Amino acid sequence: MPDDALMRRAQAHSDRAARVGRADPLWLENELMSRDSRWRIHEAAYFLTEKASDVVSSEVALSARPDHYGVGVTPAPLKSKEAGAVWVTLICAQKR
């Protein structure tokens, strides 16, 4: 099921990755741990991609354990070397 809090965290991470030019797993982990204690487990995957299939076929997306998810998508800046790609963050979690 989609979760608004996970969606906000995923979007914030994708926005941050586009701004700084790289994924920031430590920042995302801190955000998840400090903002919401409802989750027994959480997994995240982040991509700079031009293909949605990268996200859909990821180990995190295919895991059977999570029951909630959040997705954030931000285009790479037009003047960057990644122009044309998107930063995607996928967070899957299971409630306590």
C-alpha cells in the first residue's frame, strides 16, 4: 500500500540527489529512523536512470516482506551530465 510519509521521504531524497548529484543513503537512513518509528523493517533503493524497468525489477521492489511503499521521482538538472535521466527513490517498509 502507498504511504504518505514514505512518499514524502522518498521525494525528499530524490530532490536531494538531483541537487547534489548523487544518492545519499546515510541521509535517507537518518530521515527514516528519526521521522517515523512505525516501521519494523525498511529497505530503500535509489537510481539515476532513464528506464523505469530498473526500479520495477530491483530487489527492493520485488521483496515480499514490505507491505507499504513510497516513491520519489525528480528529473536530473538539464545542465548536468545526467540530463534526460531521473533520480528515483523507492522505499519499502513493513509496519511494526
